[in-house]
Amino acid sequence: MDKAVAPTEDTPFYSQERFWNGLLIIAIVLTVFAIFSSELGLDAHVKGAYVESENGWVLDWGDVRTEDPLASNPADAKEVPVDSVTPGTVMLFAILGLMLAIITARKMGFGKETIAVLLLNPALIFSIGRGYSEYTYLAFLGIAWMIWKGSRNYGLEKSPFARITAIGMSSMMIMAILVLKLKVEPFSMFLPFLVLIGIGVWIDRAPDHWFNPQKTMVVGFGFGILTIIILGLNGFGSFSVVSTESNRFIQALPISIFGVIIVYGFVGMVLWPFAKTTWCNMAKDGNRLTGELALFIGTMAGAIVAYVACLWTYESILWNSDWPWHMWTMGNNGRYITILTIPCYVLIRRVNGNVDWKQRKAVAGILLILPISFAAGIHGQTYWTDDAAEVLDQNMQSGEEFLFVHESTLGMHYLYTFHTYIEDVKERDITGHWRDPGSGWENELVSDETWEKRGNLTSVEWVVFSPGIGWEEQPVGWYLANNGQADFMNGGGEWEVWTTHNQFSVN
């Protein structure tokens, strides 16, 4: 539990209870405001767009990772398991994850100071406002550690069965994160689950002198990166860019280390005030359990760093986006490290005896992120596509199709915001297509050309242009239905909606 100190006349204001009560209130207000004022994030819009199929769920306008980097194909939609998607409950799931994370932190003995810092994390405010699941994953890892720790009472030796059971339960919590993130059948993770149990048993049997916390964290970090590289060399999913785009991956890796570890970890999670003392004490700490925790944190951190580097590399190729500027555009992926917030605070407490948030350096770290927390909580996510979607919602007839023209970076993600904002989109059988401005879409639309691996545009009667995009040569029979201005935070510029109908409603 965070230690409370009775104030005296000489007690600095930042060490007094009213200061921390104020910070906690600010954190709660920012979190609640973000939940109710922010639009869902792009990934949340995609999750909410899944529709029921015969054996699971599909994105009925096509997968966001398209075969053609310049165009969508509604027929190219991978089916995901029934249990992996719950459309319409994205924000509810995120809020439940927030509550679970707070409960987990309290159960682990952390007080209001730690809870306040947790809630003030700008990346977590960003995440909860957009309906993302970082709090849920954060809580799962905290629970996994509590289960593991509960079986590691070396004073009262637990039976091998009790330990293996705890290892299995901890592994199950980690696998649950992968199942939710990757949207796969739980049974498909059975082999990785057994591998994780095997690693846990091996750690359980390893000698005590292997577990110096400083050394295990370094080894774990290297092992985490190496694991992703090995998966990539064996052609596993998007990790395959390790071999196919090795130069770009190598360039992305140090940037990922800086963004994930330094920016989102040391600064965002306010770890830097404790870093030097904790690192020095870890070298002297002989506690085996602390070494195991350091190994876990290091391994997860290394895997997240390599995963983000792979993600940047893969999506930059997929979307044909500018490199290395793509890493700046997708820099918020670094927020994935926040799932290690609770384990990191536990490590600091185990090594130093407590997490002293009331020391001057720690308070400075909190005040440093406070303006970013306010920005994340107050501004939130906004779009211009909701206004354009309102035009379509009021005018499109059942069975009609529209084309969304947007640059390839996040083009499919923005397409699925229309799926959210057009009411009863599935019941009305409305189909959305996406094309990059340089895809030759006008020939498809006007000259009835058909391309392999692309959806057919011959039935499209509505076109939505992103700001800065338009006709090369306006065809006969198309009319401007509406236009509007995107705000500064969404890049500015004028969007337009065109149609073949000569009568339409304009608000």
C-alpha cells in the first residue's frame, strides 16, 4: 500500500493528502470526460462493424488489410470466431476493463497515489476514450502476476501440482490477451498455451542464482525481440517483414525502442524518477521472485518493441505510405507498453520497498505528463466522416453502394466509420468501397472497368471525397450533393459527396 505521511507545517504541498485527492479527482474527471465526449477510435469502429455470418463474424465491406494496397474488395473478408467479437459493446468492454484494472491494483496493495498516476497516463486516457482495451489487458497481466506470485511461497513450499496449476492459470490470462487481440479461436492457441506452460515449468525448476533481477530483465528483453524475429523468419503473419523487408524493420527497431520504452514507458508511465535507483538495487537484489518478475517485464517489453516495429514496417508496405514518416503517423502504437504498468509498479515496490510518489522527482514526472493528459481527455477523437455519412444516411436507398476516396494510410479504417454512422447499414444492404486517389478508380467508375482483387464499382451511385481529393475530370451525370469543412485537428480542407441522383436531401 502507498504509505501515508501525516502533514506538518514544513510538509510540501505535493506531499499532502489534498494534493493527491485533487490529482485523483482530475484523473477521474478526465477519464469520464474522455469516455463520454470522444468518438470511438478507428480500430473500435472496425470492431463494431463486424456482421454475423454462418460460422462467425466478418467485415462485410472487406478486410482492412487488403490484397490490393490501393483498393478494397467486399468479397475478401476473413471470418473470425463467434466468441472473439461483440459488436456494439466495444466501449462497455473498455469500461469494464478500466474497473477491473482499478480493482486489480487495489488488490495488489496500491493506494490512491498509484491509482491517480495510473488514471493520469495520457496513453490510457487516449485508449479508454476511443474504446480500446489496454486497461483490460493491463488488468489481465496484473491478475496473471498475482496468480503466479501466489504459488511462489518459498517459505511454505507448495506442491508441484499447485505450482503447475498456477502456471497454467497465469498462462491462460496471457493467452486471453492474444485471443482478444488477434481474434482467433481459443483452441488455435492451445499449442502456444502448452509452450508457455513449458517455459513456466522450466523457470520454476531453474536454480535461484539465475534470477538476478537486473540480468533477467536484460536477457528477457533480448529474448522477447528474438522471439518475434524467429516468428518472422518462419513466415508467421505480419512478422514475416523481418525477412522480406529486413532493412526497413532494422530502421524501425531503434525508433520503436525510443517510442515504446522511453516515451510511452519511462515518461508516460512515470517510471523515469525511479529508474536509476531501481536499476542499481536490482543488481544487489537476490530475491528469486523479483528476478522472475523482471524476466517477465523484460520479455514482454522486448516482444512489444519488436511487434510495433513489425507493425510499422508491414503497414507502411501495405498502404504504400511514406517512410520513415509512417512511424510518426502510427506512433500511438507505442501505447501497447502500458499493459505492463502494474507489473512495473510492482517491481519498483519490491526492489525499493515502496513506490514513493511523493518525492519531488516523481511529482515532477507527474506534472510533466499532466498537460498531455488534459489534451487527451478534453480533445478526444473527432472525425469529419460523420458529417459525410449523415448525407449518405439521409439519401441512400436500400441496396445502394458508395465509394470512399482516401489516401491508402488508414483508408479502410476510415471507411468503416461510415459503417457506424449510417443507421441500419446492414439491414439496408448498403455497401461501401474504398480507393486510393492513385488507384485509377475513375476508369472503374465511369468506364465500367473491373480489376482483379477489387470490388466492382459499376453499381456505385455515391462518391465521398476526402479533403484535397476530387475528380480529375468531372463526368456527365454526377452532381454535388453536399460538402463541408474538416476541422484543423482532422487535417482541414473540404470534403465532398457526389451522386448520380439529381434529387437529394441537403440539411
